[in-house]
Amino acid sequence: MKKLLPPALLSTLLLAQACEPATTTREAATTAAQPAPQPQPPAWIQQGNIYEVNVRQYTPEGTLNAFAKHLDRLQKMGVQTLWFMPLNPISKRDRKGSLGSYYAVQDYTRLNPEFGTMADWQRLVQDIHGRGMKVLIDWVPNHTGADNRWLTQHPGFFVKDKKGQPAVAFDWNDTRQLDYKNPEMQDSMIAAMRYWVDKTGIDGFRCDVAWNVPGTFWKRAIPALEKGSKDLFMLAEGDSAYLPKSGFDAVYPWHMFHAMEKIAAGKRPATALDSVRTGWQGMYPKGTIELYFTSNHDENSWNKADYGSFAGAKHAPFAVFTQTMADAVPLIYSGQEEPVLRPLKFFDRDPMRFGKYERAKFYTTLLDLRKRNPALAADASFRKVSVGDDRAVYAYVREKADHKVLVILNLSDKPQTITVKEAGLQGKPYNLFMYTNEPLTAAPWQVEPWGYVVYEYGK
């Protein structure tokens, strides 16, 4: 769930609403003297990828069992980790649309009966794990739905408005804001999250509106969730620096995503990507992963991604960018492989249709490269190179050990002349999308508008 506000404002809201406990001067000095712990993501995510599953819209049935029929093709496409949008029952009070928002949770320890049964979910997780794939679930810790059972059983778990009633979270009138000053509420939230880890064996969480939950909670919750169990992958919806410092492995790159949109619209040059990377590079602890995407459930339903913002030929170079950048793990949203080129309804049934899979080969090629080539691991090195007009062409080298990949992207609507002058990049590398080794010299050549070339060395 995304608050539809400028990303810069989100950090400001965080400072006002996170409600961090007060510390003494001595405690503050001690904390300041200690370096923030570095994220230590599970090894399996470094060359991994994430595919977001919108269960409600994925099939005509809208159930987990119906989705399971797609596992074979997703596995063949190279999908490694499946992120399921919230699986909990949805509140009926103040419900939006006919089915309500996934993010208005009625009960944290039950499964939405529209999707099936808990046994269906456990069987699906086992099937996914049997294929060597991983499972994340979407978690909503900032707020509940308007008739969550905690509202009657534990009224002290909620922030109160001026009338003494449970406060609405932001302008989402189907939700109620949880109070993180209440330690019992924090314990209950951790217990609910632990329930899904222990009972169903999931591999991690994507935490909704993580930027408005205090870091002190995450510092308690994440170690408690991982205690005595496997190493979980923790993804925060947010870009605040305190999130990885509080234990998250990965954050959202709103800064980079919006730069991509502006370049696609012709409002910024390709060098804007460098500006963002330089400006944000020192913000996060070393080892922090960013989730790169051209679309997700929010961006699709509300902001025309990627069918509008990266329409037509523009999609491919930006998708290659998300799949090959450093310090990042790529995301594919439900239906992008088809592609589904429309906004999916958020509060009502609106099933997508599969059958063409026009982008499936494109994504398979990229996902296979990432899986087998360490040069595309999140922690592999990144080096920008100039091979043409830097305002239009974005090129870079990824390297790790003896592995090397060169990516050249034409982020403009005009043909661009490419000259690879660096001797170490010349030779006869493998052209990923031409499926052949080809001579690469200092002689100039052209790449088409919104074109892309990926060279793999040593293959």
C-alpha cells in the first residue's frame, strides 16, 4: 500500500509519526558512537529475483489453488521468489469497492476465505519450496482494517483521534492506525508475524508502510522472527535510511524509479540516473539491497506503470536496467510477462488474461543471466562507462571474480552511435539477445531508439 504523496514528504511524515521512545543523553551518545549494523541478506537473494502475485486478479477464480497452475511456467521463466500480496481476511466495515483493500486487515492470523483455506496455502508453499523457489508474504504493520478484532479485544492498541475513537490511518478511511507506543501491541504484532513463519514456513516479509513504523520495533521484531529459524528476507516498503539500519535487507528505490519515469517521458537525460545513484549511495549501510521495478500493484493501479510510463519500446531498456543494476534485486509484477497493459482494479475483481506471454522470453533471458552469472549479483561491482552521448546512452560494467557483463541502454527516442573504446571490453563477447558471440571493436555502430545490448564476457 502506498501513500500517494511525494516520496520526499514520506520521510518528513516519518519523523512526525514514528513515535520513537525518548532516550537519555548518555544513551544517545552511546548509540551515536556505535556504527549501524550492516544488512546481511540471505545468500539466495543476491542473484535472485522477485515476482509479485496479485492473487485476486491472477485468475478468473482468484484463488491460491488456481494460481498454483501457473507455477510450472513461472519456474521455467526463471522466477525465484514469489511475493504474495496480503493473504489476510479483509475488513467489511468502511470497505472500499465490493471486495475491499488487501491492506485493510481484519485478522492477522487467518487466511482470506476468498483465496482458499490455510491448508491450501500450506500446500502451495510446500509446492513452491519443492521447486527450489522462495515465498514472501505482504505484511501490514502500520494499521488494521476498520473492524479488526483487536479494535474490540484490545482497544488500547490504537491511536485515538480527537473524539477518543481509533484514528484513521492517513486518509485511508477503511483503516485504523496502530499505536507503537503500546508494548503489548508490539508483542502481539511480532507473535502474529511469527505465526506465519512457524505455521507455513515462509521465507520473509514485504512490510507495507514500513516507513511509518518506528525503528525500535523493527530492531525487536526482526531478530525475534529469525530466532531459531532460517534467515528471513525482510523487504521494507520505504526508502528511509533508518529501515536498513533497523534490520531490513532491502528497501524501495523511489528516488531511482521516479528518475526512470522522467527519462522515459523525455523530461530528464540519462545522466539523471547517475545523479540519483551518487546522491543516495552513501545514505544506506553497505549491503543494503534496493528493489528495482518498472511496475508494482500501486504503480499499476494508480500511476500507469508500466503500460503508460514505460509504454511500447520504452519498457525493454528500463526493464534491462532493473534486472542488471548493482545493489539491487529486480521485481516483475503480475502480468508484465503477458503483458497486461491496463490498470487492474484495486477493490473489485478484475482478472487478467494470460495466453500470449509476449515478454516471457525476454524476461527468461534476463532472469537466467542473473541466476548463472555472479557479475549480476546484488553485491557485484558497478562501473559506469562512456560509449556515446551520455545524455542519451547509459552504459555500465558489472563484475565479480572472473565474470563480467557490459550493459548498453539507449534511453532516448533517437538512434545513438556507440563506440566501445576500452580495450578490455573489446573482443568477442556473447550478445545476450542475439544469442551469439560477436566481434566488438572500437569501430562505431548504432543502437536503435530505446535499444539495449547486453554483452557477457567469458562465455
